[in-house]
Amino acid sequence: MEWFRANVFLPYPELLIFLTIAAGFLLGRLRYRSVALGAVTGCLIAGLVIGSQAKVEIDGPIKSVFFLMFLFALGYDVGPQFFRALRKDGLPQVVLAAIVCISGLAVAWAFATLAGYGPGLSAGLLGGGLTQSAVIGVASDAISRLPGLGPAQARDESHLVAVAYAVTYPLGTVLPALLLAGVLPRLVRKDLAAESAVLAADLEAAEEDPDAGEGYYKHVLRAYDVDVPRFAGRTIGEFEADQKAAGRRLYITRLRRAGRILEHDPDTRIELGDTLAISAVRGDLVAYDARSHIGMETDDSELLGYRTESLHVVVTGRRGAGGARTIRTLRHEEFMPGVFIEGHWRAGVDLRVRLDNTVERGDTLVLTGPRERVDAAAAELGTPVPTSFATDMVWIALGLFLGGCLGIPALRAAGAPLSLSTSTGALLMGLVFGWVRSKYPTYGNLPSAAQWLMGTLGLCVFVTIVGLNAGPSFVPGLRQAGWPLLLWGAVVTTLPLLAGFLYGHFVQRLPLPILLGALAGAQTTTAALGALAERARSQIPALGTTVPYALGNVLLTMWGSVIVLLRR
């Protein structure tokens, strides 16, 4: 280690960062049932262990750069759900998440005060007990701005944030899984699996047969030889008009005649011996019984192998939006033959395709069908958004810059600077930019892989550097904090969940699976959600997670600076 330190780590600290990240991701794969350390905690622990031996201080803006990337990506991801949660229909889950988050801050502050912890240990207790890794960065930033702290003292306090987080995080991950998936259902004498099955049945009962058009319906492409005499003689336009009048969606996309392929033309008259390529809603095709009306189905790969397209279209045109415009009416427009609606999104939320869905300006529809028809329909409906794997770096970098600028101005109260800080500013601007992207998807493309890299790698690089810098002081810091820190961490983890459960069960009377999923989301613990899904033998608990998770991420991250100010 001494040779590596002198010849590799000191002159090339960037190599130490990559080595620690690799070790951290390997450590994060350790799993017991549905509970795993995760990459972030793995990188922190690896950083503390390797840093205690390497003793290399990593300075410069690299830590802040990656942390701002993480916060912006986090806000960008949850922005649509966050602003949707602030609407009236999300109010009950907003209140529940607020109770969990506010009680978490209050409990952490109370026990940190009781134990006499400074801002570093207090913030680490909050972050680890509530499993919010972003607290490390926000709290460290807030500590560096506290008046009266010299650079050395501020650095020591920042290191203690990582120490307390590393000590309390394991129990903060395990206890919610045990409490939500096991203890609380028994406390109210209910079977989580049975409750989930009943709720799933109720949700499915509210839907009709998907092939009838009220839910998700599949689209198929088939080829038929025309060998029924009474079918021949009509034109393609007459056939499609008859199907439309009968409420069925069957379209002849093209046909083969005497070895030649003819493209779609409403005036083309069908003859015996033709082979028709028919695209249809599967249920409509089954109901039509093409074998009896047209002839035998055949396999014609050349006829069926025409170019298709699946295109996202933002509805802006008058033909696609309007108070009375629904999927049902929209799909019968003259520009829609052969074009099917595969998806319907609004403000980042998947509405699923239902015939009674109202289409509003700014919605995104996913159209599929022959390329030339899809392009024509897209032009009528609004603005197409072709799939792209390129990140709109102008949009992302501008958002990061504006978010940082938003956090710079500060007011002073009792001698302490009160500001959002660049980190919180990046988070808030990520929320706004993510919401704008959901409303106007033609701006700010951030593919999921790029978003994962910004979020996961951004946070992992940050906590890796925090761990490496805090490594030499980990053991002395742990001695200073004492093993009671584990007890306080367990209390910070459990009491907010109990408070939220009592309110949600006895006051809001939420269904048990939804309530437990909402509690897991409010405390941003994905391990507990995994344990719930395993115990419920269903993904039903995840239905209650989205809104509380979005709000919990925002509030718990901001609490990092709040508890520093409370314990300064």
C-alpha cells in the first residue's frame, strides 16, 4: 500500500477514485434476500476503508461537479411526479409524505440534541437513518458556510457526516423492510398478500377486455389469400369504410397481385387470387373472422415486411386536442387509417391507452403503423419527437448553471448565511426543467441511460471522494460518536414510519398495500419496496410509491442543510 500510495495514488489520485468505485460497486452487490447494500453505500464504505490506508486528500471542484450532476438528474427524474403531487388529487399522499419527512427531521434533531452531537454527526444521523445519501453533500456544503468554523474544523465536521451515515445506514435500510413487510401488517392483523390480491382484483375488475379497446390493445399484421368470390369486386376504400361503420379497425395496407406488390390505394379493386396485407386490432380481426369472409391466411414475408414506425408525437395541432377529443374519436379521423395509438403520456405519467382518454394539448401519443401513414398523422396531430440517444447538453448544462446561480444569493440571520446553496439550487432547477420537459418533450432530451449515468455515477463519485477524505478520521470519529449512534439511528428510522402508518391507517384509511408502499417511498428506501413486493407476491404496493418518493427525495435532501443550521 505504501508503494502504491507514493507512486500511484499521490501523483494520480484519479486512479484511486476509479479503483474505489470498482470496489464499491462490487461491495454494493452483496445481498441478503431483498436487502442489498447498493452501489452508493458500497462506494462510501470502500472509500472509508481504502482512504484509511491510502491517506490521500482529494481536493478541487470534482466532488462538487459530480454532486451537482446527481442532484439535477434526481430532480429531472422526479420533477413531473413532484409537481403532479402538488395538485389536489395528490394531496393525501403529499400530506402522508410530509408527515414522514417532517417527523424524521424532528426525531433526528431531538436525539442529536440529546446526545450532544455537532452538525456533522447530526446530519449523518439524519442521512443514514432516513437512507438519503444526498444529505451527505448538502450538509457538507452547509457546514462549509457556517460562520465561526475554520477550514480545519469545517473539514472535520464534514468527515463526521460520512462517519455517522456509514454507521447508521445499514440499520436504516434493514429496519424499514422488516417493519413495513412484517411487523406493521401483523400489528393490524392483516395479510399483506391477501390484501394485495383483493386490491389487484378490484383494479382489474374496473377494466374491460383490452381487445374491446378500453384498456391496452395489441395490433397485428396478417396476410390473407382472396379465395371467397363474394369478397372480390369491392375496392379497398369500400372495405375499410364497411369496417369503420361496424366499429372495427381493419386496414388493407397493400396487396400482391400476379407477383407484384401494390401499395395502398382506396380506389384499387380487389380481385380473386390477390393476397392482402391487413393490419388490425387483434380483437377486431378475431371478431371479423377473416377466414370466412376473405380466405385462407398465408405467410408472405415480403408483403408483410414493409417499413413500420413507432413515433412519439407531442399534441399541438387543432386536430388532436380539444375538450371533447378522445382516443375513441381521434382514431376515426381521416388521417388515422392504418395508424394505431400505442401509448398516451401526460406530464411524464403513463395514462395507458383507453378509448375514453381525453387528449389534451401537450400530451404525448405513441403512434405505430406504416411509416408514411404515421408521418402524415404526426403532422396533423402536432410535433413528432423521433427517438434519440443524444443528450440535449445545452438544456442540461444551462439547467445546472441556472440552478447553481439560484443557490448563490444568501440572507443572513443571527450571523448565519441562509441560502439554498448551489446543491439545493441544482435540485430545484432539475425539478423545474424535468417538469418543463414532460410538458414540452421536444426540449431537453435526456435518455434513461444518460440519466442513470448522471445520477448514479454522480453520487457514487461524490461519496467515494467523501469516503476517501474521511477514511483517516473514520475510527477516531466513530470513537467520538460512540456506539449509541446505532441506537439513535434505529430510532430515527422507525419513529417516522410509525407516525406515518398511524396517520395513513386510522385517519386517511388507505388500503394497506398502498399505505405501505407510500411509506417506503416517503423514506426513499427501495429495499423496503422490494421486501413489500416479495411479501405481497405482487407489485401492487408500488402503486403508492411514486408521489411520496418524489416529495421525499426533495424534502429529505433539503433537510441536510436544515439540520446543520439547527445544530450549528
